[in-house]
Amino acid sequence: MSTLLEIKNVSISFGGVQAVRDVSLSIPEGVVFSIIGPNGAGKTTLFNIISGLYVPQAGAVKLRGADIVGKRPDLLARNGLSRTFQNLQIFTQMSAIENVMVGRHIHERTSTVAQLFSLPNVLRENRASRAAATKLLTYVGLEKYIDSMASAMPYGALKRLEIARALATDPKIILLDEPAAGCNATETADVEQLIRRIADTGVTVLLIEHDMKLIMRISDRIL
Amino acid sequence: MKFLTPRILTVALLVIVVALTPVVLQSNYYLRVMTLIYVFGLAAIGLNLLMGFAGQVSLGHAGFVGIGAYAVGIAPTHLGIPGLYAIVLGAGVSAAVAAIIGKPILKLRGHYLAVATLGFGFLVALLLTNEASWTGGPDGMSVPRPVIFGTRIRTVEQWYWITGGVLILGTIIAYNIASSSTGRALRAIHDSEIAAHTVGVDIAKQKFKVFVISAVYASLAGSLLALSNGHITPDSTAGFLRSVELLTMVVLGGLGSIASSILGTAVVVLLPQVLTVFHEYEHLVLGLVMMLCIILMPAGVVPTILRRIKGRAT
Amino acid sequence: MLSDLVQYAASGVTVGAIYALIALGFTLIYNSTHVANFAQGDFAMLGAMTTVFVAAAGVPVVAAGILGILAAACAGLLLYRAAISFAKNSSVLGLIVLTIGAAIFLKGVAQIVFDKRFHSLPAWFGTEPIKVLDATIQPQSFVVLAGAAVIVFALVVFTKKTLIGKGILAISQNQLAATLVGINVTTIVTLAFVISAAIGGTAGILATPITLTSYDAGTLLSLKGFAAAMLGGMGSPMGAVIGGLVLGLVEAFGGGLISSAYKDAFAFLAILVVLALRPQGLVGSFVRERV
């Protein structure tokens, strides 16, 4: 298995507080890789570094061999990296399907001028995005919420909505930040099953989770 | 029912209003007031794309109205460029200016962006006031009426139809943007910039794009205002109070809805016409109405009324 | 040449002190409610106009001034209690429209209660200019500076030493937490509005012998105060003072050395440049968004 994501001696501190110190890990393609540790250990900070939101003060992050430190998050998304958030970052004033359609953004290529006049290629693109989003919502089990406003959806559904949105970019690697947090036993089982299905399609999964049972059952590697 | 989307409904209503107003209200006064609504409606729609959709504040959008207005004043008078080309020239200049200042200032957030745009509007107004040899100074300048197909466009009625037509086109284009990937990206930025960024939306590029588009809308409105009025001053086009008016149109109508912007504009344009009966109490009542609208209808006039109607129906 | 520069510096600092006071009031309200109050300059106008008219009715100037400050304070009280406290669900933009509405309303009130002419107040220590390094400085400039210094000092002591001051500080950090530890948020926010308006009123009265006042003098003051607060860094009282002084100096030197017609332009150009380089203002601290 070739290495998909490699993190070498990464460190970052905020105003004197060392949030991540000298972390190194190597994630092979196609695995479910879990990161565990107590609250405040810097797991989410590490995710923020990998997804381009923070720039580490030291160390290197390589995606398929290319250094990605300092690259903007949207460029990383175009390179096949996608993520969800521990504290939900939902587009609350949009419907569920629109949330997922935003995830199709990097695959939408019509020019702004064509969009101003709603040329046929734009309409075709809108239909394609809608179809892809519908499929993804069904895939994560949210088909009954398709046209619901995100602000009116329950917490557990929003967790899965974030996963659907992240999948919409067609990622090579998906970073899931506590996907089962706040979920009851049935919901956790659903999430577990979902992660399995994502991994089965060949997408690499990097997972932060506190539910040890879940982690033990689905992880290929644990840090 | 699916056929009656807000987009089709709004455009259809707009066409009906534009077509029937001259039949119902046969007086130049009313046509002139409606022309003002159409002109500022155009600017408000553009500003709504920036504020209501992308969530970026502008307290200086009248600056672009000023550029558009003075383009059709200055270009024919001083440069010998005919009025119609001057409209395009103004839009081009506005887009270029928006592109130049947009890069640095759109990085700013909230009130910082507000003060930067405020400063921009102020600078335009000051330039127009002080460069009197070009602009006529604080007293303004007269704008030559353009010639289309050999006829000089000068009557109230002619401008009524032109501005009405342009507003309909502007509305359709705004709906097109809203329903495209750009529109979705803008709304996503409004709700969570971080999430939008991590799914691949180039935040800076999208903000930049909508800023330029909204500047062109404002500029076109300015050109039409100047041409239909025949006379312009810095205060009536680029002044701070103009920017405040545009802001009020968008917020009062309801952020993020294109139809609301047009109705918000109608309220803001009609209010002073109605309030002239209060004579010296005009300011007092205007301020009071603005405060009451925000307190009683925080989501905007149109969404509040719509919710009221829906609430009664169910 | 030197005398010119001293002259610009003196007038810049004087005007800057006025901007600083407006910006300080602006910051106080922003910290307690996150409202950008565009009626701040109208508090100054109200204080000044009230003083002018009460003094003209034969009341001693000092008493008239106190009444003027009280009038501004009442306007501040009403702005919060009768308007802003009812608009909790409004967006940031809605609140901007609300306070601009309040500003227009106050302008309308002044236009009816007072009049539409320009007015001045007698300078406290006459108008005999004082010579400093060949530059002539009006005695009122020193009054403005001294007044501003006293207010800034009093506000610092008030925030650091009194319970109410600490309450305002706590609310600006975290309103929910402040409520949980038993701070009466409504009372404290009301006080912040009253104090802020009183500071605005005082600024207006101090400035009137130099700059004159009229019913519509508030708008430009509001904008300059807002600009000064942002230039310094939103939410920082120290930033408001520095921002005000910098703004005043830039205007005076730009207007004096380059072009007086573009006096206001220099101020806003300076803001655009500063914010392009430091998006958080001169002394503001950068806030990292938490995910």
C-alpha cells in the first residue's frame, strides 16, 4: 500500500500554548485510520492543519507526496481531501440538498457569464449536481430530508449531512471529526455502517472518535 | 404548483406592474416616481447579492452609483463619447474600481469592511465634489440625453419604459446567479466560511466576483438615474445618505430575497413622497419608521408579511 | 514652515481629541451590545444644541452645559430602552439601519425643537490666541484637550475600579457568562448607553466654540467616530483614543500640506491603507475563528 498522507514532525502553538507537538504519522491508502486521545490533546488542531485551516510552525504535511503546508483549504479539496467538523459547520439557511450541492462546487465548471444568462450548460450542470446530491443524501440515509431547511433538521441528521457534503467532493481521503459524538446507540451503529461503506469504496478514512468500541471495530490502524 | 417558483412569480408580477402602471396612473409625477423605484431597485438587487447572499456589508455602494451617473455626464460632454457607450464605459470603470479595491478590502470582516466601503464612498463623493472642471462641483452638471435610432430620448414616458425593462432584465439575471453554483457558494460563505472553504469554494474569488457584479448593478442604476433625470449632483448620486438609502432598501425589504429588494426599494422611495405632508416633521417620522420597521420586522417587510399570510392559511 | 507644522499638529490633536471622545462612546456601546451606533455623533449635536439654546435663554453656561449633557444622556437611555433592547433578533445590518434611523430621528427632533442655523458657544477663556513656537493656538484647544484627558482618565478608573465598570468589561467578554455570575446585564448595558451618550454630549459642547454646531452636525461626527474606532481596533478603548488622534492629525496635515478640499479624503485613505496592512486595526488583536 502506498502512503496517501504523511505528517512529519508537525508542531503548532497558540500564544505560548503548544497544541500539537512533533506529531508524525503516515496513512496508507485505503485504510480506516483512527486517532484517539483525551480532550484537548490537539486532535482537532491536527485536522485543521491537515485541511489547510492552520499553518504549522514546524514540520511537513504531504498529500500523495506533495507538500501541502500553507495551501488553501479549497485547493486541498480539489486535491481530494475533505472533512467534517466536531462543532457542526452546516449551511443553516440552505436546504439539505443545497448543502450537499455546495459540496459539488469543485465539479461545477460553467463560467460566470454563462451563469448570468442561465445558458443550457448551466441548467444541465444544476441538474447533474442535484442528481448527485440526491444520491448522496440517500446514501447516508437522509432521503426524507432532501428539501428540509438545515436549520430544521435534528442533530444526528446534521452529522450525516456533513458526511454527505464532504463525500460530494469525491474525496480520496475524508477526515471525520467525532462523527458519532452525541449520537445514541442506534445512530452510532448507523454511523459505523456508513464509515464501513465509505471505506469499502476505496476512500481513505481518518477518524477522530471517543467511542472506543466503535474505533476498535472499524479501524485498521489506531494512533 | 411547482411551476410558480418565486423567480417566475416575481418576474411575472414585475412585468404586469411595469406594463399596467402607465394605464392606471396617467400622470408624469407617478411615472417619475416609478422610474426612481425601477432605477434604485436595480442597485438594491445588486447590493442584495453582496449583502443578503454573500453576507458582505457595503456602506459605500452609492460610490458606484456616482461613477455610473457621472460617466454618462462626463463622457459625452468632455470626451465626445455618446451616452449609450458612456453607460458601458461607466459599468467598465465601476467593475475595474471594484476589482482594484475589492482585493484588499474583502479580506476585512464585519464592521471593518463597513468602514472601508464607507471610506470608498466618501472618496468618490469628494472627488465628484472637488473636481469641478469635470463634474461641475457641488452644484452638479447636466446630462445630455442620448440618441437611440435617431430619436433623442427625453420624455418621462420613454425613460419609464427603458428603466422598467432594464429592471426586469436585472431581476432575471439576479435570479440566474442565485440559482447557479455561484449563488450556492455565496450563501454557503454567508453561513459558514470555513465549511465552504473546506469543500472547495475559493472564498476570495467568490466574494470578489459578487462585489464586481454588485458594483456593475449600482453603476447601471447610476447611469439610468442620470439619464432619466437630466441633472446630477455628487450628493444625489454618491453621497453617504444615498448609500444609507440603498442599505435600508435591502435590509427593510428582507436580506437574501430578490423580490424583497424591489419592494424594499418601493417603500424607501415612496416614504419621503408620502412624508412631505409632514413638512418639517419629515426627518423625525422617517427615522421613526426606520426604527419601527427593524424592531417589528427584523427579517424584513416582505418575509414578515409572507409568514403572516402563510400563518393564516394553515 | 515650523510654525505651520505646529499649527497643523495643534489643530489635528484638538479635532482628534473630539473624534477620540466620539470613538470612545462608540466603543463603550459596541463592547456592551456589539451594536455599531451611528447615532453617536448626534448625541454630541444634541448636547451642544441644548447648551446653546439653554444658555441663550439666560441660564449660566456651566448650568446649560450640564443640562446639555443630561439631554444627551437621556437620548442614550431612550435609544437603548425604547429601541435597541427590542431589536435583539436583528442582524448586524438591521442594527446599523436601526441606529441610522435613530440618528435621522434625533436630527428631526433637533430641527423642530431648535432650528436649522449654525450656532456657537463663547470660548471658556476668550479667543485671544496663544503663541506657541510662532503658531497661534486658540485657548479652547487646551480646554478640549484637558476635557478629553479628564474623561479618558475617569473612564479608565471607572472601568478598572468600580463594580459597574468591571461589569461592562465582563459583558463585553461574554454576555452569557456575565449573566450566570449574577451581573444584571440590562442595567449595566443601559448605563453603558447613558455614559456613552454623556461623553458624546460633552464632546459636542467642548468642540462647539471651535467648530460650531447645527442640527445636522451629527452625521459626519458619527462617521468619523466610527472610522476612528475601527482605525484603532474595534472594542479597544485605547484604540479609540489613538485612532481618533491619528485621524485628526492625518486630516490636519493632509489638509494643510496637500489639499484642504480633500481633508476628509486623507482620513479615509489612511483607514483603507491601515486596514489593508492590519485588518484588525492599529492596536486591535487578531481573533482566530474557532472550529
